[in-house]
Amino acid sequence: MKKIIKASKFIGVLSLITLTFIACDNDYNSLESDIEGIQNFETNSDKFAVVAYNKRVKPVQTNNFPTNFMGIYYDPVYERTANNIITQAVPNSAYYDPDFGINPEFTAAYLTVPYFSKLTGGTSEAPEYTLDSLYGTAPIKLSIYRSNYFLRDYDPSVEDADPQLYYSNNSEFGIASNLGELLYYNPDFIPSNSQQIIYEENDDDEQEEVSKIPPSLHVPLLNTNDFWKTLLFDKQGMPELSNANNFKDYFRGLYFKVEPADGTVEGSAIMLNFLSSGANLTVYYNNEVDGEIVKNNKFIMNFRGNRASTITLDPIANSLLNNANDTADTVNGDQTLYLKGGEGSIAIVDLFKDPAVLEEFNLLYKNNNGTPSRLINEANLIFYVDQTATSVMDKDKNQEPNRVILYDIKNNSPIVDYYFDLTTNTTNPIESKLNYSSVLEKDSNGKGVKYKIRLTEHLNNILLKDSTNFQLGLYLTTNINEVSNSFILNDGDLDGIPVGTGLSQKGTVLHGSNLNVPENKRVQLEIYYTQPDN
């Protein structure tokens, strides 16, 4: 039944809507003049068929990630995803052309990379932390090697000084010839949420606490065959330690290699904050000054050079996502949509691929003179979780991703509604842009039900400005605020994906737009509108 709303009761609301639209764009003036003086308004909704289908994401650029995951993420739909890291380690500016003094003697080397964590309780002496971006609790094998792979700043294959791009499938990082000395090995590594204590050697040759830091990857590095002496002290006064370029070519950095722990199917993955002021590689040494031993001298390196990741999906996931891509129904849409972050999968959404649907939309929403005949109050796409396919996640419902983001694929940017949403939350991205993209709605059992994306302004641009109806892409994201782009390797249709998608570890399964999907679960464009009752 159509509902009639009296203007006397709702004139304030409608005036506010009208003024808002006028402020945004003068094209709305024509609609205001059309409805002015009319006492009754008809409000209703329409649904239009869309086409949504699977698209595999090819290798993604990873050397522009602001942070990096390390470890093995496991979910029972897509199995294991392994994240390895390669990074340069360069001296802090004060440490170039160092003077190690007389008789420098290596004492220790520590790698420290903070996790993302929150202080949640405890006392000043025994604080309690919760780790952000930690997935899984099972151990992994962690090996850290000296890297022999040189991470270039610029691409030598092009004439212009274009930055070198490194992609998630770069297997050369971890081949035997590019792995130098093993500096750390732990067959049962699990990230800890405990604070870390920094020790230094006192005058009595005992380890003494000097500071405490929040949860971090804080590990001692090996010194096999006088590795650090050979690397640093033996090079004093030589070009290798004199400047950043020489040092990067000499000590090319570290490679973090992860593998499943023996007998373990699952694993754990955690985000590392390499850009934190607390991230460093510190080499401790003693030397002599005026015949006296001076302890705890330091040579400190940071990780603000080049850095990249590899992302390796389980063969089961690769087969599933490749098959979904190869059999995608680009005319009628797919029954099932597979979304997976990183080198995973997205959904392509065509709003008006069927000319008949576009014609129907124009007939309903435009007058013959091109002015709007209906005021679009709200337009949404709702994507329903395939709870049968994701039932294997019941063991840990937190594995279901919280957020999705809708992109204009041609322009490689979020749709305009993203920018109209001022509910940006920089400290807690899960609570950011909630008008544009809802957090995953869950049922009473904690299982994911649906995601809602608002595209009101995007649709108004098509209606009022004759904007081109470009293809849209639905992506998972680990941070909806992170919309800078990572390029995709050798894909003629998809130039890039948001960095937040590249970093996302999770995956889910959604109902698609095919007519075989029950209508109450099918992806459709839903429009709420106001129309003058003539």
C-alpha cells in the first residue's frame, strides 16, 4: 500500500532535506520548484535488479603498505594464508660513518618491532594489554634471515624515475640464494600480549632492567661466526657504512619467513608496526676509552627504508577463487560471491548492466524534460552473508570481516557517498563511515547476516548529472579509512585495490544477484523516494 504523508506534519523534515540538497548542488532547485505548494507527498520504495559476480584479485603491490602482517592466518573457508616480510634496515642518521672505538666487542643484538596494542588494565608495574590485529592463537615457525635481495627505490626498466613496485607473489625474496645468515629461529612462535623488558649489562656483568615497552616482537639475534663483528666493526672507515645508499646495498635487510608449526593446521598472524619510533635493530658492544671498558654502546638501525610482503594462499583457496573467477556469470550475476582480502577476490557490481533496468529507472525517476520526478531519499545495496557457507566459522565468529567498501573501479576511488559521510573515526576505524557502510549486522547467535552500503549520492549523480554508470567493486577492508591504492599486476580490468583490502586477512561468502538466489537474500538496489502526489 502506498503511504500518503501530510506536508503539515513533515514540512520541517522535507525543508531540511531540500535545503541540504540545494547546498550540495543547484541541480536540485528544479525538484524544489516542482513540489512547492503541493500538500501531499507519496513515499515508497523500489527495487532494481543488479548484476554482481566474482573477480579474482591478481598479485597486489605490497611495498606501499603502512604496516605488515606476519604469520599464518587460518579460516576454514579459505584455509591458510601465509604472510612473509622483507625489509631494509638502515642506520639512524647519527650512525653513518661510525667510530666504534678501540677494541669493539659485540655483546648482543636485539630486534624490536611493536605490535598494535591497547592498555586495558592492570597496574603500572604489571600493565595488561590487548593486542589489535592478532588473528589466531596457534604457534608458527618463525625464521629471520639476513636478506641478500636488494630492494630498489626506482624501476630501472622504465626511462622515467618511476618507483619500483613489489608484488605479493614475489617468490625471489625467499629463495635460497637470497637468504643469508639465519639470525633468529623459533619453531613455536606465538605473539605475546605482555610488556617487554629491556635489559642492559651493568658494571658487574649482570643483566639489569633499564626500561619496559608495550607488547612487541622483541627477540635476540644470533651472532654465528662473529656475524656482527664482520658486518660492522670490520668495516669501520669503509664506504659501506658511510651513507644510506652504500649501506642499503651492503646490508640489504631482513627476511621474515613463516611456516606452519609441526603438527599444526592453524596458526597466527599479527600486524607489525615497523614505522613506530620503537621499531629498531640495536647492536650492543663494548669498547675501550683511556684503558677503561665502556659498556652498552649502541649501533641502531630503523625500518624506514623499503619494505614488502608476500601473500601465499592455500592451494584450496586458490582453486576455489580461480574457479569462481573463470565461471563468473557477467550477464546474470553469480549465485555466490567470494570475498577475500589481499591477493584474494572481490565482487564486481553493475547497477544498470541491463538496458531495460536503466530505462525503467529513468522512466520512474526523470520527467520528459530531464528534471527529477522523484526525490531519492536513500539508496542502498544490501549483501547477505551465506550462513551455510560460513557455518564453518562458528567456532570463531570473530573471523567474519566487519567492514566492506564500495569502489568506483574506473576511477579507482570510493564512491562519492564515502566522502559525504563525515562520521570519520581515525582512532577506531571499525566505527568510521557508518552512514556509508554499516558494520556487519549479526544475529542473536553472533553470526553475520548482512552488510549495507549506501549509494544515495552516487545514484543522484547518475540521475541529475548524467554521470557515467561505471562498474563498482565490493571489497573487504581491514581499515575503511585507508583508501590509498595498491596496484594490481597485469590485470586489464582492475588497476588497483585499497591498501585496507590488500592488508585484510579475512574472507567471507555472500549471496549473489542471480535469479536462483531467493529474493529475500538476493543483491538488489533498493531506493527510498519521495514523490509529489499529483
